Amino acid sequence: MDFAIKVTQFFLSISLLVVLHELGHFIPARLFKTRVEKFYLFFDPWFSIFKKKIGDTEYGIGWLPLGGYVKISGMIDESMDTEQLKEPAKPWEFRSKPAWQRLIIMIGGVTVNVILAFFIYAMMLFAWGKEYIPNENLAYGVYADSLMIENGFQEGDKILMVGDHKPETLNEVNQEVLFGDARSIKISRDGKEMDISLPDDIDQQMLASGVQSIFYERYPAVVDSVFPDSYAEKAGLVKNDVIQTINGKQSDSFQGVVSQLRNYKNQNINLGITRNSEPITIDVDVDSLGRLGFMNKSPFDFLETKKQEYTFFESFPAGVEEGTGILVSYVRSLKLIFSSEGVKQVGGFGTIAGLFGDSWNWPRFWNMTALLSIILAVMNILPIPALDGGHVMFLLYEMITGREPNQKFMEYAQLVGIAILLTLLLYANGMDFFRWYNN
């Protein structure tokens, strides 16, 4: 059931984004009196699930869920239909239009995706506001990933500055280190301030270790609920028990408990807990995944949050700011793909679908849809033939030089672009399968 919910959310999100992206091409094409032969959600090699012709355009749903397309008359695209290009240009064809009109048609899809992301973020802020835990409210400090422990950090450190920037949230800290150039962090430890330097290749080390976050909110390990028939229930763990030690070793944060339990898979351990202000010990088994079977209280139960509400009109500039921040972070992250470690982290449809929740949650769904809209925009504008960005690149060349690229060259470039995209598609989804098989 969880899998079905994830897949449903994924296809609903992708379908919405693809249709609106293609509308971004379709509408300016029609405004400039350019004939659109096909408008399809998903691809339709050999046959389609549904199709209906209205006017000059065939609208349909294909069976291959790898995106969608509009087929514009007189344009070299992924259909590689070059027969019509052998005849003189017709007034309604793409190639007969001025370069500036063709440029607007080609950037329409990306433009719609960016605007859509901004709009979704704006409506989310208007509907739910923005609740977060400020860095200054991390009363228990941070829990540092093992990679950061190796670089001199300790559990409970409080982060003051990242480079010359005072971060508002831990997310900013993680992004500045992974995507930015911050290589020095000022912390407070036991009331004393100190600077810790990071190695220049810390971003590559993060990718190699498979972590995306190096710091987490630190808070106590306090039981909120116990799963039925779990080892925790059988051992007598109850709501509000505070875990203090594991086999006599101090572990007074939830993250520390989780980390230690992974060292005791399929073993029996002794837990030191506090119950109703009284210290007691219990013996409990750990399962094969390093779990006891309880739900911890939320960080929001321990740490003071801030919530900013937005009026309808305030939400729009705030949505643009939120979307712009995500857009910039994603563009900055692209450099990591071209590293030896980054290329191992590439994922396909399985990775994307896995980002959606196991249960239907509208804020999470819309947040993921907005993020995917930005990703779709950025990837489509890359200057690769067969993508929108490839067409834009050739159009800019034409507008600057006053000469159209040779038609045969365009056809060969399109084939190369398609080959590149298919290779990337196979690689990304192959990595998904490889990770699934190994796990």
C-alpha cells in the first residue's frame, strides 16, 4: 500500500508538470500561428492509450511514462520527421517564423516550470505558513555526522557562523558546506568559542559517504509510543521513558541512541532509562536493522520553533524568494554530478518516487512537485541537442550571427542529443536497480 501511494503521487506530480511544461510551448506556438500537430502526455511509440484530434492538433496519452511532448510543424525534434523539411517552408511552420518567436516558443516550457514552482511555494506559505527551528534555538546543540566527528566536531556543539555567514537554520549550514565554498565553521562548546576548518574536498567526502546532511537537530531520546509486538513492548518500554545509556555507555540524544543501536543488531542489550524521575535498567533485544520498535518524540516537543504567517499578497514575493533559493541551490549542486563520487549518487525514477511520502501528505506532495518543477526547468535548459536548451543554443547562434545552422548538422546534433539522453536515462535507472539489488 505504501508503495502504491508513492507511485500514485509520483505519476500525479509528473503528469501535472509535463502537461504544464508542454502548454508552455503550445500556447506561444498557437499565439504565433504555428501549427501544433500533436500534444501528448507520455510518449506513444507504435500506439497510444488515448487520442483525439481537435482542429490541426491530435491530443493524446501515450503508454511510455517518460515525459511528454508537443510536435510542432516544421521543427527538427525527437520525432526526427524530416520529410516535411524537404519541402518549401509553409507559413504555419516553426521554421518560417522569426527567430525571436521561435525562441519564445522554445523557452516557454522552462518558463512555465519556474513560474509554477514559485506559485506552489507561494500558495504553500499562504496556506500553511513556514514553521522551522532557528539555529539559535537548538538548546541541545547539534548531532554531528561521523564525517564531522572525524573533522573535530562533537555532539552538542552549537554552530555560530559558517564562513562569514550567520545561518538561520541547520539546512543553511548543510547547504553552505555541500554546495558552497564554506570551509570554516565557528562553534560554541562548553561556553567557549572556537573555529574548525574543513578540508577543501569535504563536499566530495560527503558524497562518498552517502550523506546529504552533516548536522542534525539534537534532542533527547524520549519514547512517544511503542509499536505492538515489538522488542521494545516485550521488554516493557513505555511512553515518556528517557533513554540514558546503552550497555553502560552514555547516549543521551535520540540520534546517539539510533547510532549506537546499529552496533548491536540481533543482540540483547541493557538500557539505562529514567522513568518517572527514577533510574532503572531493562534488557531488550535489537532487531536485524538495529531497531527496538518505538517512536521517539518529535524535535518540536523539545525545541522552540518559529512560524511565519503570510497574507495572500505577502505570499507571492516570499514564494519567489523561496523558489529562487531552491533554484540557486540546485544549480550549484550540478557541479557535484561531474565528480567521481557525485556520479555514483545519480538516480532515476525510483529515486524520485522514493522522495514522496508513504502516506498522502499535501504539504509534502506540493513541496516535492515544486522541487521537481525546478529540476525539470534546469535540466531542460541545459545546452544539449534534443532538449529545449539545445534548441535555444542554436537559436541564439542564429540571432547573433544572422545565419541558420545547417539543416543536416541540426539533424545529426539531434541524434547525438537523443543518444546522450537515452544513455543518461539508462544509467540513472540502472543505478536505481543496482542500489535496490544491493540492499
